[in-house]
Amino acid sequence: MDQTTSLGLPLIVPAQAQKHVTHNEALRMLDCIVQLSVIDRDLAAPPSSPLDGDRYIVATGSSGAWSGRDGEVAAWQGGAWVFYAPRQGWIAWVADEDSLLAWDGASWIIAGGGVNPTPMIGINATADSTNRLSLKSAASLFDNDGHGHQHKINKAASGDTASLLFQTGYSGRAEIGTTGDDKLHVKVSADGVAWTEAIVVDQSNGWVGIGNVAPQAPFHLLRTNAAPIHERVDNAIPGAVFESRKARGSISARTSVAAGDVIQGAFGAAYDGSAYIGCSNLRWVIDDAVSTGVTPTRVEFWTMSASGSHASKFEIKADGTARPTTDNAYSFGDGTHRWTAIYAANGTIQTSDAREKDVVGPLAFACALVDAVDPLLFRWHVGGKFLERDGDELDPEEPGKMRPRLVEREKPGVRMHAGWLAQDIKSAMDAAGVDFGAWGLEDTDDPSSRQWVRPDQLVAVLWAALKETRADVAALQGRLEAE
């Protein structure tokens, strides 16, 4: 036997000449492999200017003086490279990595068998049965290995939790993940006990709910106490804008819209005790043929009537015409909600087509009506109304916030007006035994309700009285000329 069993050190045999040579070789081997520390393990070719005693682990793909020495320990000794084939269990410290390696018989691995698997790891911290991987550090880096990088959190079942929990003083303040189901949840807490669902994304369709754990539309906002705020702060003229877009075709191949297409809608639904029912709607609708740069649009105002009819009542056409959606179906104002004034370049146009009327007879009572009613000058008791601030009050839509309290005030009439008294018109009509549209009640079921007159109806009365008067004048003039 000429070498040791474990390290392969040369032995001095009996009657050996130059025993010092064998002894020195064994010492050089011990100097290299005992307390083994190498400079680097990533070089496949020897460095250009090694110092005596420098040691390296030869990397895969060795070349030059290291050719064929992959994985071996290369030591610069006595001006030449000497190689030592590692044996299973050898340990080496890698200086440039500050890591301890071990030879497993095939390759160099992290000493101690690595961490695959290990029950727990603490890095500058103590791991426990709950937090089996614990790290205390100012930052942590999960780097790529040449491509992208994924951080995977896997849970056993849908009802479990896979999340990122953000804490202050080890008390939860925010959480992002699939908590209790497979939807994506974003939750916040002020004390780590009571949690508020801020955002939920449904995994089946991508619908987003804010304040709502079960979104019923692509974007579902549910608030119980405060209205959402869309704010814009800058020096530009435009304000905060919600833009809706509409195209036909597909996302990859859009085509132009067509007349009748709804571009945008603000839809209101009210809960009737069993379901939400559409009750109001503001819609932007393509009004005519579309061409490049031109999309004629009308605006429709929808409401639900007491009979349950949900339909457009009023619209503004592409040319600016404001009109009722249904002909001759709705009033503009009423007896308790009147406009102060209506300005127009021309007068009111009323339909007066003979084909749409059943003629009842002439206005034989016209002169009697004119004789019975005196036109008057008058002032209104209430010449107008205005809103005035009267302190502050709690805002019912923004708990904890105050808003101005507005009180309706009346101002007396100042300017004189010419006209008739509705009661005088009514008395004259009763005396003449007629009933027509010149007079009426605000509430037909309440005789004491406010009374009104229609000057357009009285124009016809004045016209008939004028014609009768002219006829009388003509007859009198004829008699005078005959005398």
C-alpha cells in the first residue's frame, strides 16, 4: 500500500530512497486540501497571473492547462498547476461567494445538503411552525435567471387563502389575494380585526366590484354612505370627464356606428321591494347617417311614469331642436312649477289644421264675454323665488361632512303687468253659458285650486268680438249713408 485510504496521501515505503520527496508531496497535498478555501469556482481556464498557493474549483468546460479537469481543485504550487480530484464529503469555502460547498460524488453543492427540502429557514430572523421562512432585511430581491420571474402562492382549496398581507406592528392593514374563494380581493383594515373589501375581481369574467364582493357588471360600484368623486385639478379648461366609446365590428376590426346606436347611457334603477327596475335614463344616440368625421347625435331623457311606462319623454336632436319624444303627450311645466320667462325670436306656433278639428260653431258669445271682463294692470304678490344660504347642515350623502343649508325665499312683484283675472273669465263664461279652453283649474278635482287662463284662446274671442263690432259699425254706417 503506497497511499492513504481517505485522502490518497503518498506513503513512505521501507528502504525508500529520498524519503523527503514523498514526505514533502504529502505535505503539499495537505496544505491544499486541509481547510480547503478556493478563490473562485466559475473559471474554466486558468488565470493569467496566479500566486503560489492559489486554489480554484475548475468550472465545466475546462480548457488550456485545466483541460479535462472539470470539478477538480486546481492549485498553483511550485510554479505549476497541480490538480486534486475531490472525494465524496470534501468541503470547500468559496471566497468570492462567501459560501460553503461540499462534493457529493458528482458535483459541488451547498454544504449540508442544501435546503431542498428543509423544514424551516430563518434569515437574520427565527423561523417558526407558522412562518417557516422568516427574513429580516431592509429589502429582498427575487431576480430573473435570464428571462422573466414569477412569484407563486398556491393554496390547497378554493376556500383557503393565498394572499400578500401588509402589516404595521404585526397587525394587518392591507391584504391582496384570493381570500376565501378564487376571486381577487383587495382589503384594508384600521386595526387588523375589522376588514373592508375595497376591490374584488371575479375570476370567471374579469368583472370588477368596488365595495361589492359580487360584481354584476364589468364595473360595479356599491356605496352605502358616500357618493364617488371624480376630480380633476390642473390649469386646463376641461373638467373631469367620463368618456364612453362605441364602435361596431370587433375589437380587432372596428366598423362605424349606425343610426339608432346608443353611444352612452346613464341608467338609473330603483329597488321596488323585489328587484331593481329601470326608472330613468340619459342616452346619447346616433341620430342620422354617419360619415367620416360626422356622427350626428341626439340626447334622450327617459323616465318611468306612474303607470310603469319607461320611455323617452324629451330629446334634443342633432340639429339642436328640443322636442317631446311623443307628439302631443307631455306638458312643459305645470301650475306649481312655472318658468319665469321664455325667450324666443319668433312666437309660439300652434297646430291649427282644419283636417284635425271638429268645428262646433261660432263664438256668438264673444261680445258678451268682452263686455263682462275688464282687463287690468296688476303686480304679482310673489314676483319670484330664490335660494339663500341659512347656515350649514350635515350632508346626508357624506357622513360627518357639512354642507350649506339652502332656504327658498320669496320676493314681491315690482313691475306692473296687463292681463285678466281668471275668476272674471270664469264668471263671464258661466253667464254666457259656455265652457271652453280659455279657463281652467290647476287640479280639476279641487275647485279651490289655482285658476289659469289661456290668452291664445282669448285672442279668438277678441277676434270674433271685433268682427261682430265691425259688422255693427258697417250696418250703422250704411244706415247713415241712406238717410
